Amino acid sequence: MTITVACDVFGEENNGTVVVTMNLIRYLRKQGHDVRILCADQNQKGKENFFVVPNKNLGKPLNEYVKRTGVTLAKPDKEIVRQALEGCDHVHIMMPLWLGIATAKLAHEMGLPITAGFHMQAENFTAYVNLNKLHSVNDLIYRFIYKHVYQYVDGIHYPTEFIRNIFESRIKKRTNGYVISNGVHSYAKKYDVEKPDGLKDKFVILSTGRYSSEKSQDTLIKAIALSAHKENIQLILAGEGTKKKRFMRLSEKLPIPPIFKFFNRKEIIDVVNYCDLYVHPAVAELEGIACLESIACGKMTIVSDSKNSATKNFAIDEKCIFKNKDAKDLARVIDYWIEHPEERAEYEKKYLSSSVVYNQEECMRKMEQMIFEVVEKKRNG
């Protein structure tokens, strides 16, 4: 088949959205499909099977931030979108942003089979303007993206049942959804790796994610400041984002300065394997691949009980969960696991054998099967 993938966010594989996109594209091409990429990555202009629209202008501060992250955001050009869709057998939309909206409407007008991924929570937007606690605003966003994208779609890819339930409860409709994990790559596995010099005598705590309000790294920083073992804790915050300076200022009172660094996908697995504890404090997370990678490596993993985060469903039991945004409670949980190394080793074995980790190859096979089913249903009316 000829499949067009519309990518509002595209560029370097340094964020979850682009990683998920490229995993799908590579798999479909490996299966023999002709995959067209509709995006705004100007570096790809003129290359075969790339249809490049202009970049979205968000204003100087946001434009500079987007540029630093190594990705691009798309501004739809209807003629280029049409060129990408003409003669294709199927359309898959990655995000319900500007390019996704334009692609969904035009593909629907052209009578093409359409699937769309659900890789965005309303809280990802509202957290930037401190409105994420207003349910009415979040509901408005969910209704907006349903009206402008998902109502036109023949199949919705939900990475978790958790996010499907949230979306359907907010729009008050049952959707034609497929729950398929984005999966964990085979390189995410347990292996022996020594701590770097300077960390060998430290208790290393890792957290991975974009520096942002909804990822809640501030809660973890505050928790370490409250820990009885703070003099020996080395925190590694793997990522990048707009809240970096704020988090660095918040960390100034810690006895050991945290390490703020972006690691590539394979480097971070080394860090996961040599750290002593992984903490995922996010208040909004529709799947949490970084958390699943930690579990795949058999690492002791602590998560928030946030009702807007899927990761609480990955915890072995209540001993691995802390109260959302409660630094004091997180400090309690961290101290417990520092002080119980033998029990921690047992829980690591439980995580390693946990059934919540999904093989990426199998997940991509299910994505392909979803596309086949949608195309067949469309042909049969």
C-alpha cells in the first residue's frame, strides 16, 4: 500500500512523538509499504516521498525553543497536502494539530481511509499556561480535537486504555478505537554497566522527561531536599525543556547538584541500568515509554498516583506509588527503598518479569493490522 503519514511534529529523534513516528514509518517500510511523509522539516525538501509544508510561526520565543529541541512544527499548505494524499491508499495522522486538522478534513473529502494516533493529552497544552487544573478548559480542548480531527477518522490509535477512557468520557462518545502500546524497543533491557567515576559512591535517582509542569520534576527535586539521605543522593534529570532554568534554581539548595542532561535513546538505557532508583513523577502521562523502559530494564520504579497518568497502572503495588505532587510523601517512599536494599532487589525482579512491557515489533505489527482493517472496512462501505 501507499500510506501517507501526516506529522505536525517531525525532526530529530529526541522526543517521544518523533520516536513513535519513526518507529511506525520504519516498520511499514520494512513490510514493503510505500510511505510518504507529510511534514515541515525543511531539511527533507526535495527528497523522495517527502512532502514539506512551511514551518508554523509561533512567535520568536517559542520558535527559538522549538528550534532548540531539534523538531519542526507544521503550517498547512492545502496544495502540498493534496499532493501528499493523491494516489495513496491510506492516511495516518500523528497529532491533532494544524497539519493534522487540514489533512483529516481533506482526506475525508477525498474519501480516503484514515487512522489517527492519540499522542496528546489536553494537559500537555494547558500546563504551559497554568490552566491544567481547570477541567472545563481541558474538556474544551478534547471536544475541539474531536470536532476537527477524530470525527473524520475511521480508526483511532490509543496507546493505552487509560487515555481512551479519558477521551471518550470527555467527549461523551464511544469511538472506533484500537488500544495498542507504542512498545519498548529491544535495546531497552537489563545489563551490567558500571556507574561513571564520581557516582560510584552515590545513590543515583533517575527521572526522564521533558522539563515541564506536567512532568512535575519540581516535586522530585523538593522530595530529595526532604530526604533523610539527601547528602548521598545524585539526581539525574534526563531531558530538556522550557522549565530547565526554574528547576536548576529550585535545585540550588540540594547538597549534590542534579545532573541536567539530554541523552540519546541508547545512552539513556545505560543510565537506567546503572541508576539505583527510577522515579516518574508526571501528573499527566498517556503512556510513559520512559517508565516502561525502566521496567524493561528491571529497575525499581516509583510513580505518581495522578488520575491523569497511565503510569500508576505499571506499579507492582502501593509501595511503589506516592501521592501526586506531594513531595513529602515522595521523600517517604524514596527513603523506604534506600533503607531496604534487599526488598528493592526483590521488587526489581518483579518488575523485570512484569507483563506491562510490550515488544515494539509486535506493537507495530498490530498497527499495520489496524490499517489493513480500516482500509478493508472503507472498501466495504
